[in-house]
Amino acid sequence: MTTLEAVRAEIRTVLQLGPDFDQADASTPLLGSIPELDSMAVVSILTAFEDVFDIDIEDDDIDAETFATLGSLAEFVEQKRAA
């Protein structure tokens, strides 16, 4: 499973999105495009990512660009895993 696929699956689980989200690709917009993705959901997603991907995420690591698209979020996870 690629990082993009794992990130997509985790977002779908955390936000309880339907099977349509399985069609999301790297260019799929997130923040502002998915009603379920509010500030509390961002915190839940980041907490899940820390557990699933065994990474540490600091508050300063996150900005709006991180959650711009599914691809930008997957890239963020990949960078944190490599660090």
C-alpha cells in the first residue's frame, strides 16, 4: 500500500466518509472541500497519523498547505516518516 493509499484510507475512516472517497487521488482538494474536515477533524486525523505511521507531528509542522490536497498531505506524511 502506498502512502497516498494509506493516508486516503485513514482519512476515510476518521471522517467516516463513504466509498466514493476511495476514488480520491493526489489532486483531490481537502480543506474547504470536504464538509466533515473541520478543525476538530484535523486534530483527529493528525492523532491517527501519529499512531498509524509512527510519526511525531508538532503544531508548527502544520499549515493550510499541508491539507490543501490529498497529495500534499501524503507528501507531508512521507517527509515525517523519512525524518
